[in-house]
Amino acid sequence: MTSIWDRYPDLSPSELRNLVAATAQVLAGSADRSELPADPIEISTGEAARELTASIDMLSADERGVVQELLEDDDTAIELCHVVLGEVRRHPELASAVAQTYEERSRKMTGAELLLLAGALVVLATRIKEIRAGKGGTKITFSESGEVVKAFLAGLVASLRGLG
Amino acid sequence: MPGRQAFVDACLESYWSAPGVARMKADGTGGRWAAELLTLAGHERVAPLRRVLTEVARDGLHTLDPIFRFQDEEAAAIRGKQYGQASAFGVEQLRRSQGVAYVITLAAVLGWAVSLGEDLTAQVDGMPDRGWVDLPHGYAKAALKVGDVRGARQVVDTAYDVLMAARYPDHPALVEGIAAYRALAGTVGRRLEQAIDNLADDLLRSALRTHLLALMWTLGFVPECESLRRSGQPPSRSMLRTLIRLSMDRIPHDPLTQYVWLEMKDRPSLDLRGHHFFHVINRRYGQYLPDATWPVMPSQAYAQTLIGWLDGELGLDDVAGYLDVIDRVREFEEVREYSPGSSDWSVYLRMISLAYLLAREHDLLAGDPSPARELQTWRSLLDQVTRMRGRHHLNPHRADLEGTLNYPLFHVIEQGLRPGAGDNGLDPAQVVQALESYRAAAMTFSLAVTPPSTPAPPGSELARLLDTERELIGWLKGAFFLVNYEFLPTHFRRYATEAGTLAGGAPRGLDLETGRRDYLEVERLLGELYDRMSATAGEHAARRKDPTASVATIAGVLSQHTGS
């Protein structure tokens, strides 16, 4: 049986939105809830930007607006999502759990995701240190991946300073 | 179809409201965008725009003077193809500098719009100007990048409407453009949803619960408002999203909604200025003349009084002050129709409803304060509401009334249908009949064009009358189309000009006033017909004259349901 990862990254916009939603769902469900905001999947881009500027040392509170714009802009939001998805792929058990959730969502009448949940995905990826994924609940250290995402986001913010 | 000025205004909205443009202004001439723009202004693909781009960079976007000068002095002499090249060059700069892309595409689209003059949206041989395919698209893309979601939406909607109005929308020159605008409209829609989410979250975080309840009351969510008022809970996120969406649609016509939002403007717990919709909230629309000309602005007085009442902090002096304002509002209502402004009767209704409520609470009602008398007052207002609803389909130029007429309805239900209401001389059956009339009023047109099936022997008098009814209903539909004609998407008018030309002479007035006049005339003729029908088909005529269900019918239907 083929997995969504077999076609990755050549996905339609709708497939990408659904894969991002499935990944956010798995990350939110596999981590220690105390590490996460109250409703991480439903988080707005404004709240996500507030979370990110507060939790990433390389960003300042003044840059909240820029981070929010990055999460809302189609191009940069997709870039950010690909960085997180790339990190997820590095952990086979996690990637497999995401693929399974993606398939389950596809089979159910959940409806297509209309929004790219970039804010939720990036917040989850940068806040979660450890995940238990797969049937055996394999422990996965995700903090290094989180650092990669943080560095990428900080780089994007730096490139936008002064709208240069 | 918005005219040229409306299109230009939509393009310029970004200058006033986009967060990215605000940052560019703050950076000014020292910004990287300005330096980049100065360099790129020398490129041959933007040669016709060189002077304006240089001036904008040197002015640091502090004013629009360079753009206005360009429009007045140079824009008309530049060809459409040159604008297209400059805009494409601007779009290519998006990866390099959003600010540069924004300025180039803005100058290009504005110059192009001005160069076409009043022919901007015209169709020549059934096709719009070639620039519609690229120029608004390039600009809207850049405007989105700097954060102007609403302006971009208007530009995209207008361009899509113009392209769809082409007689040959499947022409190869248009197909890709139409598809590109559809895709961009999806992006704009998602951005708007995000903007609504962001504002909803900040409202939840704010300490402005009573302001939000005032918004609910003003937009017609009266039972919900009452429920939260009693429970002390804030509105849900989902309710806030609805309030934001409705507010943004209604504010240009609804000063009361606008002033409730304005009361939230400078509150420490909410940074309203940081949101995409701030420009909508903070703009002057001139909806209601007294707000611009009286020493006390009635809409502001309404908003402050309502919030104060919901807060439980309204004193007798405050109430007396508000009632004084309402006395003058009542006088103005007599002449409102003849004064400038886009507000509708719902403004008066909500202001006066609040006045009744406060007067009752503070024992300031003149005359008999009995429950029956009070219900009579609300019934009288509800009857007016029903009449207004029954005519709203003839006002397509006004914002949807939504729930703005709900307040008397709420009181009639609360007082007329509560247990023991009959003991106070109130007749619940009359209340139910009033509610049914209110419901039916929202479907006036649908009920008018859907007669019941009444059999008639061929050749009989009744058959002849039913034929006349069918014919008049056809006319009524035509008149209704005329009422809406100017407000429908442009492709509805694709063949209109030619039809008028072929008929010779001036085309018939395809406008709101003609439509309304025709509609009312046909309605009158139908009324006369039903009078004549009464002798031969009494039941049919009676149902056509009054399409509401009787209390007995409603009770009969309800009694078919059994509780479990």
C-alpha cells in the first residue's frame, strides 16, 4: 500500500493542507499536553506568532507581526510546513503514524482542510520535546527537529527585516 | 460593477491599511525597499514608470503625491502593454523585495486604470481590456504580501467580474486569467478567515465582555446576549467570528455597529489598530447625518448608553441624557429618507428600542405602564418591523438586515408567550399570529410568485383569472429582476447594450427605481385580481392575499408531534 510520503513533496495544495492537519493532529496527540497551548490545532496565526516570539530566543516580541505574516503568507507558510514535514519524515515511526492518520482522515467524511495549519504545526514542532508514536509507543526525541524549525523561522524573519 | 474610482480606491486601500506598508513608511527613505526601488527604477522594463518610482523611493511613501502627480501628468500617455511589462517585472521582485514589488505593481495598476478612463470596465467587441488579465492580479498578489487582505479581495472580485462579463469567457486569452483569479480568490478567502480568527482570539483575551455583548445586541443576537448577560460568561469564539464577519459587512451602512466597535478602539486590553479590519472600523462613512452635524452624535450616545447599561453602570442622568437625544432622533426620522446617508430604519428601531427599555427600567414611561400596554408598544414596533422586512427585497442596495430588527420580536416573545401571560390580559394567539407574519414577511417575494395549485375547468372564468395571475406573476418576476439588475454580477448585463441599441432609441430604464415602480404596480394589479377572484375561488384568493398560516393551522401541525 502506498503512503502519502511516497508522493511527498509532489502534493496538490489540498493534499498538503490535509497532510499538515494530520501531522498537527499526531503531534498534538502524542506529546505531553502540559507542553502545549490549550487548543493547539485551532490556534490562530496571531496566537501562534505570540507563542513563537515568546518561546524562541532568536525572536523578539516586536517581531510578532512579522512572524504572523510569515504564517499567513501562502509561500512562506508552505516553506515552513515543508521544514517541519521534512523533520517528521526523519523519524520513521512518527512518519508512519502521520501517514496512517492521513489515510484515516481521507476515508472519513472530515472534509478537506481549507486552511493550511502552518501556525499550529510550527508551534507544535517547536514546543514538543518528546513524542510517543506508533503502536508500541516508541519514544522519539523531537527537540533537535524543533531547533531546526526555530532556526529556519528565525532566518525567514531576519530576511524580512526592512522588507528587503 | 464598481466604477473606476471605486477600483482605484480599492487599490489604494493598502496604502492606508496594510501592516507591511506601515512598516515601509516607518523605514521611509532609509529603508532597504527604498534603496532597492531606486536601483530597480533604472531597469528598462519599468522605464515608463521610472520617474514615479524614483519619486516614491525618495518620498519614502510618506505621501501619495508622487502617485497622484503620475496619474495627472504621465499615466494617460503610457500604453497598456508597457503597464503590463512593468507589472510583470514587479511581480518578479516579490521574492527579492515585497516592498519593491508592491510599489511597482501599484503604480502600474493605477496608471493603467487612469489611462483607460471611464472605459476601464468597458467591453469592446465583447472583450474587456487585455490588462484585466494581469495587472490587477499582479497588484493583488503584492498587496496580499504586504497584508492588505480586504483591498486585495475587492480588486480580485472586480477583475473576476469584469473577465466573466466578457461575451467569450472561454476565449484562450481569458481562460488562464479567470483561473488565476479564482485561485487568488481562494488565497484571499483564507487570509480573511485568518484575520477573523486573529481578531476573535484577541477579543476573547480582552477585558471587553460588555462591549461584545453590546455588539451582539446591536446585531440582533438578543436572546444570546441576554443569556450571557445573566450567566456572566463571554461570547464563544464561534459567536465572535460571526460578529466580526457581520460587522465588517454592515459597518459601511450601520453607524450603531461601527460606534460600538469604536468604543473598543483605545482600550488597553485590545490592540484594535493592529488588526486588518481596523481601517473598516475607523473610517468615516457618513451613514447617518446627525452623527456628522449634531453636537451629540446619536450613534455614539447609543453605543455608550448600551455598554453602560450592560455594565450595570448607567445612572438616571445618563438615561435622561439618552432620552433627550432620542427625542431629536425621533424628529429626524421624519426626514431621514430625504437626507444623505446609507443607514436604514433599523438604526432608528434599535435606538428607540433601547430608549423604551431604559425608560421602563427607570420608571420614565409616560402613561399606563401595565404589561398589556407594554406589550402593545412592542407589538406596534414588531408590526412596523414586519412591514420593513416585507419590503426589504426591494432594497438590494442596502446591507442585509440580518437580525437588526429582532429586538421587538424578543420582547413580544418574552412577554406575550411566558407562562401566565394570559392572566395579564395578553392573548398568546395574537402573539403567535404576529410571529407568523414576521416569518412570512421574510419570504414575501417567494410567496408572491408561488401560488397554490387550484384546479379550474378549462374555459371557465376561474381558468381565465388563473391565466391572468400567471401572466402577472411573470411580470412580477421581471420587475424583481429589474430591482436587482444593477447589483447583480456584470455578466448579467453581457448583452444589455446591444439589446437597447437594436430596439432603437434610449434603452428602457434598467434600474432600481423602474424595477420598484413596476413591482408595486404589478402587486397592485394582483391585489385587484384577487378581489375579483373572491367570488369564484374564495380560498385561493384569501391565501394569496394573506399567505401566513393561521394559528389553528400552526397548532394543528404542532399537535402532530408527540413528545418523547
